Amino acid sequence: MMHCQMLLFIGFTGTPISKKDKNTREVFGDYIDVYDMTQAVEDGATRPVYYESRVVQLKLDKNTLELIDSTYDIFRGTV
């Protein structure tokens, strides 16, 4: 791969590339710039984002909970 020796990898992401070990910096190196939501709102690139955390109390019977768990396991591939 001698023809690729001068290539650079640059990642434009606000999300880690791997959920498990969050190794974005390991793959792409240190940040060359950081542009966060505060800057985006201040310069008018985006509207403010407001978040209100809410806890919803679910009343699920045991069979429904077991169905949810088993379905999750199937999608996750652990069955």
C-alpha cells in the first residue's frame, strides 16, 4: 500500500464510532477542532435544544417482561 502512505483519516462525528469501547480518538487521533452545541446555537447554525428528563412508570406483568427480555436477547444475538 505504498500509494496510501500520505493519506489522513479525519472523522467528523459527535458520536463515538464504537459504543463498546468508544475508540474514536484511537482511530482518528486527537481532536483538531471541537464545535459543540453551545457554539452552534451562539452562531445561529442551530436552534437551542431543550431536554427535560422524565421517568415513566410502567406496570408490566411478568410474562410481558420475560417476552421483552427474550426478544432483546434474540436481537442482540445472545440466544
